[in-house]
Amino acid sequence: MRPGSSIVESYQHPAVRAGAGQGHPYQPPFQPTQSYVPAGQRQPPPRRQGSGGLSLAPAEGWLPLLLLAVAAYCLVYSIIAVNIVGQTGILVWSTAGGLCVGLLIAKIGRFPQLILHLGAILVGYWFSIWLTSAIALHVPWNALIAGIGAAITDPSHGDYSAVVFLFYLTFLSYFLAYFGAWLIYRAHLPWLLALVYSSVLLINLNYAHQDFSLTIAVFLTALILLIARVQLVNQLAQWKQAGLYTNPSWLRSLTTRFMTIATILTLLTLIGGWMIPILGQPAQGTALWNDVDNTWNNVTQGRFSWQNLGSVIQSYQAPTDFFGNQMTISGSVNLPSGEVLAYTSSAGGQYLAGFTYDHFDGHTWTTLAANNSANYDADADLPTISDAPGTVATVTTAVTLVKPPQSSEHYIFAPSEPMTLSVPTTLYGIPIVTAWGQQSALTAGEHYSATSLVSTASAADLAQVPLPAQDPNVWHSDNNYTTLAAYYLQKPGDLSPNVRQTLQSWTNGATSAYDALKRIESHLSDTNEFTYSLTNAPIPANVDVVDWLLRTRQGYCTYYATAMTMMARMLGIPTRIVNGFAQGHLDPQRHVWVEDGNDAHSWVQAYFPDYGWINFDPTPGYSLNQNGQNPAQTSTPTPTRPTPTPPKGHTPQHNSHPASPGSATGGDPSSTLSSETLLLSGAIVLLLCSLLVLLFALIRYWWNSLYAKSPPIPAMFWRISYIAALVGLTPRPSQTPYEFGSRLCRAAPRQAPSIWRLTELFVRERWAGLRPEQEQHAEGELTRLRPGLRGIVVRLLWWKVARNR
């Protein structure tokens, strides 16, 4: 042996050395399986991925790119349809950029892919910055980066959530498109692409509230045809590597037949899917996803008890702050305890309004109109919106504060709308008053009085006002309508279709605005359909409060007032939610009306042209007097109380007629799981499997890229040597391949026969000078050896662990 000989140098088998000087080179006992073809007549083998430079025309063709673009844009459309932030039209451009960059990176073979991936990520980052800043928001790019940094480092300083989320969606769209193009044109893994894209689409559909049947059909069609096309490309590449000669005519014919069959199978699959009964997502399925989210949040934030492990799946929601300047509706509400105030009124029991809300995002009420405010002296004339003197009455109310509620402002509670107040007052929302507050803090034992204009319009009067869709001129001729429409017709953009379907069912045939509102009020306040409850299941973040009420059929007053307000606005009627106190109960000994903490209440005010704000109360167990009109119309009020909350474990009994489409008919949807949730459990397992497949694909790609430019047999031997070196079995410079192979056999006895045979093939391949047909036979034998080499990595790792013990 020459000095310095090693595995990768000029090692010679003894048989070769013995016959070298005798003219008898070593001939391995290979029997060719086909006739020898001279080198000049053989077809050149197909170029391996990564062995060349930049290929402008992809060998896979442009059809996979077209199908990938269709699937990617279906995915982007589902993201845009969720409508969490505005300006999402830029996702179209970020997706196109990701497709182009992904195709380019996939076809560059002379540079390390890791470096190329890092470069593509940086390109996508700055491309997303530019789209978000220059195209969507029209702000300098450095201002956007500063906003993103501020949102991460100091979330309390400004609200950058919308900006950050828009940037995130832009970069996500770019990355999904880039990742898809690379998987198709480099890794040739369409199944992994389908798993990833389908998982993302399922997540988006969980937040979107519209019919995506057509989008899903197009999405699935594109993915199935893409899988078929890439599988055909892979098969053709294998045939060419095996020496199959193909001419363009035969190739086009085969491709046409294959894709025609794939198209027919796709159509049959879609038609068959439509024929199968559609399983609408059950409430229990929604609960499964919510439990997963709750578990993660509770574990990461430490909000669960080791004594009660079941609490880990319970959603944490702070109780609703009823007297705040904004109100996030949750499963329970924080109300004062004991007596809050006592009052006397010239018209008996009254609903005492304190403040109103105008803007709703699906979970939280805020007041945008309250940005304008003005201070008034005691007993000053206050502005009101009522402008029909013949349909209002003056009501005087004297209030004594016993324990003022803790609130963000010093709210004054009085019948709406007060003309004068006996204390210095701040009015919010000029010219449309939204709240009444005292300029100084409220104190226990304090007295004040209010003179209010209370509507006396009869049902017959209000029935003369048509629905806005029936006669818009009646509404637009009102002097206040322009201002009212700006604040009191707002709706969340992602209300569930179930809400509109329910509204159409309830108001079908309504002859006037008042008729439609009374129908809504009647349905929501029906104790046979809905139940009043102060303790409810947590509201999922991805479900709006109105849809949640229609599903669970229970909630406290703010649930019902919110539902009626949103439905009225869908009809074009300016409506707002009012917070304050119901009329309370009459104390015959003191001759006063008493408001306890649990009398805190939310109800609805709808605006009628020429009549002003009219009260409605859709909460079960509560009722305005005189068929829903203001209580001032009666001198003998009959206070009503909420129906008792059912005891735990009791499910309210509902009426026997079917509920509105898509809604549950009772019970807590998060309490039990049915067999249908197995479908959603399978989706979670599928997502985890896709991540494992991705990891496997990356490992496989790395494994195949090792010594990719070398012939198959030396490449396989050197790969095993590389793994052996990582675990401590590094080949020594003076070691022969046979000596190193013997060492590997001792470390991995189960794989020993295959390792030894691979060593022999490696020696013969490197130093025996095999003819082409012998090389093909040796590669075929390598294919048969592969099963015996499986598990060698695990075995070598186990050898290292056992050695270190």
C-alpha cells in the first residue's frame, strides 16, 4: 500500500494488485442484463437537481406553476376574506413575489441552498415592508419598522396591532408562495405542499363567516392536478435515469393522457364529495378548537391549578366591566353588590340611562361619538335630540346615591333624555349625546335631580315610519340622519351568515321599522327560546357575540341588547346600546324605587325620524311597559325581575319548533364532545403529521444532497462514513475501506451483510475500472442493498450512547 492511502485515495483490492502486471485485470462476476451500447450512442443521463446552473425553462414545465398559483391565491383569498385588517389587497402582490423568488431559488444549483433560503427570506422581509408601508399605508418604511419594534418592545405605547398584523399577513403570503414553489420545483414534494396549504386553509375557514364552497372546489382541483403533474415528472425522471429513451411526441402523448385521466378523477371526486351529506361543523367541534387554544394560553401564562387539572381547558376571560367607557362582553359580568341608588319619579319606575355605545367589533363596545364633550352648569338647558313636542312628556326624577358604582367616568343616571340636571354636568357626544357625567366625583349620600323628555309615541304613531329600504326619503329627510348614520349603522365586517339568516326569518313580512324591531324583540325575549344567565361559557375569540347567543341560547342583558342592535342596523335603522339601570323595585316603606347592583342593565334605543330615541328591551324576563314603549306612559309600573338562572347541570328547555339555521337548540356547546369531533381531531393529527413529513423531507433532502455529484455507490458509502464520523467512527487516514467496513459491521451487526457488500462494491467501483454495463448492474445491486442499510443511522447513534455509558 502506498503511504497515505485512504478510503478516498488509490486503494487497490488484492486481486487487482495480483493481476496488474500479468495483463489480467480483476473482473468482478457481474453478468450484464442487457446488451452493451457504445458510449457514443447512449443517451446522456438526465441532469441531476443541483448539478447545473440557472435553468430559465423549468424541466417540469409551466403547468405546475400555474396550478400552484391557483392554489396559493385560493389560500390568500381565504386570508383576505377573514377581514381582520384593511388593505389586504397587497397580499396579491406578495404572493406573486413569493412564487417568482421560489422558482428562481429552486433552479439555482451552484450555491448552497441554506444561503439562498436566507437570502430569499430577507428579500421577502423587505418586499413585505415596502408593500405595507408604500402601497398599503403610505408611510415611510422606517416609520413602519419603528412601529413594529414598538409593538414588540412596548405594546402599551400606541396601538400598532393592525400595522403589525398586516405586515405579518403580507410576509406570510410571500413565504407560503415561496415555500410552495420550492417544494414543487426543487424537492418535488406535492403531497407535503397539499398538507401545509390545506392546514392553513382550515385555520382561515375557522375565522371566516361566509360560504367558501367554490373556493374549496377550485383549491382542491388545483392541488390534485398539481400532485398528478409532479408525480408524472418524477416518474419520467426515474425512467430517464434508467436509460429509457423518450421522444417529444411520445412524451406529449403520455402527458396528455395522464393529465386527462387525473382531470376526470378530480371531477369524479368533487362530484362524489357534493353527493355526500355535508357535515356542518358542530358546536362541539368549535369547542375542541377552543379547548386547544385555552390549554396553550393557560399553560403558557400559568392560569390553571394542579388541584383542578380540568381548569387547563377553561378559557380565561375577565368579567365584563359594566360601567367602563368600553365594554368587552365575556362569560360573566362584574356588577356592584347591594343597593346602589334610590329614586323617585313623577312617572313611577323608570329605566335610568347613564351612557351609550355606538361601535362594536364583535366582542367589544366602544363610543367613538364621545370624542366631543361640553361642560354645563347646574340647571342649565341641555341639548336633546327629540324634536316632536306632541310625542314627549316631561318627567322629573330625584336620585339619592347610596354606593356609586365604580366607573371610568362620573356617570349620572337619569331617564333619557335629560333637559336639565341639578349638578354641573359634562355631556359627551355633542350634538348626539352619548353619556351624561358629573364634573366632580360621585359620593355616597349625594342627591341630584333630572328633568327628562320621555317619549309618549304610541305604537300606531311609530308604525307609520317605514323601513329604510321601503322609503329611504323618510329617513334622509330627518335633520339628524347624516350624523346618526355615521355612528349608529356600523357593524363588524365578519358577522356570521347565521345572523342574517335569523334576521330574515324573524322579520319576514314586516310592514314598518317598528314592526320589524318588535319582532326581533319578541323573539329574543321569548323565555321558551332564550334564557337569562349571568354565568355563561366563555365566548371564543373567533366567534362574534351575536352568533354565540344564537348558538347557546343564553346570556345576560348585554348579549340580547347587542344582538338586537346589530340586527336593527342590518335593516338600516340607527340603533345604539344603553347601559344604566332597569326600573328596580318599589320600597313601600320608604316610598322610593331602589336600584340594586344586579339591576344594572343594558337595553336598546332605536332612532325614529321625528320621534327621537325609542327604548326596546329584548332581554328575557325584562319588559318595558305598554308593549315595549317607555315606562313613562304608565303611572302604575309593574317591575319585572330576571328569570332565575338555571342551576348547574340543568339545560333550559326550548320550544319544539326548529331553531334558526346553524344555531344550537340548547345547552353549553363546550360541555360535551360527540363523535363528529373526531373529524376535527383528525385535522389536528394531520397538521402534526405534515410537520413530521416536512422534517423527514428536509432530512431526506440533506441526505441526498451529500456527495450528490458522485456516482451512486461511492456516494452511499461516503454518506455512511459521514454519519459514522459524527458519532465517533471517523475513518483513519491509514485505514483501508475493508478495515473501516469491518469496524462499521461491529458497530451495526444487523446491517453488517449489507455494509460489507457495499464496501466491496465501493472498492470495485473506485479501482476496478468497470465497464458501463457492469456499473448498471452494480447500481441495481445497490438498490437491493438499500433495505438492509435502513436504520444504520439509529444503530450508530445507539452505539455511541452505549459507548458513553
